[in-house]
Amino acid sequence: MVFTEEKKNKKRFASKREDKNAEFEQRLIDLRRVARVVAGGRRFTFRATLVVGDRKGRVGVGTGKGADTTMAIDKAVRIAKKNLIKVPLTKDISLPYESSGKYGAAKVFLRPAPAGKGLTAGSSVRVILELAGVKNITAKILSRTKNKINNAKAALEAIKKLY
């Protein structure tokens, strides 16, 4: 009997923690092991890049580094929540007009689509637009770079230009 009560309490507390973090959905874009050469060999750390969004018009990207993956992911979530931007959505759950963004060597072009068209985008740009809550849009990565982080930040730059 005592065991079942403890179990219920654990479930109750766990659900409160989940509700607190349920406001934002997160997706991992990139996870890398990074090496630094020091006297005596290499020292390894991890770099995680995450996209955080609420599917209601707010989205952010964060990159965190840590000794292990969980530390890096937690840090990336905190940084992404600090860097949230608001996405202007129309009644068709699209963007108001065309926009392009550039970050580093990455160039991204966003074009609103009619209702029912769906989300046509690739790579990390798709993740950004999904978590922002955009449903009808066509996006194109115009550069040759396959750098996911720069493509994601270029998509954010294109969204920022809408204001």
C-alpha cells in the first residue's frame, strides 16, 4: 500500500515537471563531439544545437557545449529560450510576404503558400518552421552549404526581416 502511494506521488510530481516544460517543444538539429588538443592527448566535449518552439508563433535556436551530451542539451535549451523570436502568422497560418535571410555562407528564401499547400522545406529550415507553427509555406536553401546551424540561423534572419 505504501509502495503504490509513493508511485502515485512520483507520477504526480513528474507530471508537474512535464507541464512546466510542455510549453515548448524541442528538436535536436546537431550533436557533435568536439576535440581540443592539450598536453597529454585530446580532451573531448560535446556541442548540441537545438530548436525550441511552441507552434504558436515563437521559435528560437540555441547552441550549448558541455562535458557530456545532457549538459550540452540543457545549456542549448536555456540559450534557445533566451533567443526566442516572434513569427508573424496570417489567417492561413503562413507568413505575410516573401523574405530571404543570410547567415554566414547560408542563404534561405521563404515564400508564403496558399492554404492547403503544406510545409515545403528541407533540413533545419523545416524544423524551424514546424516549431514556429507555420503550416503553408515554401522554403528554399539557395546556398551550397549543408551546414545545418547556419541554415537554421539564416531562416531565423529571414523571419526577423518580416517585422
